[in-house]
Amino acid sequence: MTDLKTITELKEKVRQLELKKEQAKGRVAQLLTTLKQEYNCTTLKEAKTALKRKKSELKTLDDKYQKLMQDFIEKWEEKLL
């Protein structure tokens, strides 16, 4: 009787794991669809490359902003205070 119970329990665990696997596949498919729709990336590799490029662009823009702000402060600091 114990063997039958063990087999039944194992079958249930396998069924649950298969269900989780299918759910994970669905989530991956949804994420890839979102990447395609919102960022025009068809693979995770493309998304990582795009993210790296965007971070670089953001840093460049931030550096420009910091420089412009510093120039502004140096020029107008005395008049603003």
C-alpha cells in the first residue's frame, strides 16, 4: 500500500512541476511579446544590447546636463543669491 501511495504522490508532484513549466513558458512568451512590442527586440540578447545602448545614451545626456548646470551656476551664482 505504501508503494502505491508513493507512486501517487510522485505522479502528483510531476503533474505540478509540468504545470509550473508550462506557466513559465507562458510568462517567457509574454515577456518576449512585450519586448517586441515596446522595444522592437526579438531576443533577450537584443534587449540587453538595447539596454546597454540606452544606459550609455543616458550617461552622455546626464554628463551634458551636469556640465550645462555647472556653467549656469558659475555664470549666474552671484546674481541668484
